[in-house]
Amino acid sequence: MKIFLIGYMCSGKTTLGKQIAEKLNISFIDLDREIERNSGKTITSIFQTDGEDSFRQMEKTELSRLIKTSNDFVMATGGGTPCYFNNMDVMKKNGLVIYLNVAVKELVRRNLESPETRPLLRGMNELEMLSFINEHLSSRLPYYKKANLTLKENDLDLDKIIQDIKLMSHSR
């Protein structure tokens, strides 16, 4: 069973991913951490020194490698992962894709707490961030909406999520 969590920056992919992996007794993978580990650079420094295009290529390569070399897992992807190359199709073909749908105001609140770790949001105040996230999220929504399952920020009952995952994985 391969489960891919998608959603905007700070939507809770890592937090929920670890909980789901623990409940299902499978490994948890954070795609960004794997990219950092294999490149020897932080995501921020990759964006700064190599640019976003280079990062997206690394992301695609690492996603493919992990799908081929890992068995059962829950993966927290980067916010843009499903939006580049054919990553969304690759994830859907190889597992279950779950979109964490969080309201824009909540995303702004969460991102304001850690803007230094988000290269795309660095240096923005709250109003700039609200405007950017609104626009950026709307461009990513067509990809996010292709997920097999969408979870809203207020329906995160872990037992129900596990039940839905098991039902969906058996019907595949």
C-alpha cells in the first residue's frame, strides 16, 4: 500500500502522514526530507542556488526512485509535487492520493508561524501571503482535485481516515 498526501504548504501532510503510517504500521516518508538528504542541501538553498526548475526535477526523480524502491509507505509530498511533470498521474497509478484541503486563512496562519522554511513565502507579510496563497492555491487546485480522497481540515478523524483508506485500497 502506497499512500501519497498532497496539499498546500502547512496543510498538515507530515503530521497526518506520521499518524496514518503509525496506525497502518508502515513507514513514513517525507519527500522534501529525502531530497535534502540525497542532495546534501536544504530545500531553501536548492531554490536559492539552483532555482525552482532544478528542484522540481530533483523532486520528480526522488518520487520515482522512492516508488520503485520502497514497499508500503505513507508519503508527505511537497505542496507543488502533484503540479509538475506527470507526478500526479504517477502517484495515482502507484497508490492512493489523499488531498488535505485546508482553508486559505488557516494556511496563512500556519505559514506565518514558519515563513523562513517556505522559500516561496519568504519576506511576505500577512496580507501579501493571503493574496499569494489565494492565487497560488487556485492554480494548484485542478491538480489537487484529482486525488482519490479529499479530507477537509475539520474531518480528520484518524479512525475514519484509516477505514476509508482500507476500503479504497481493497477496491483498487
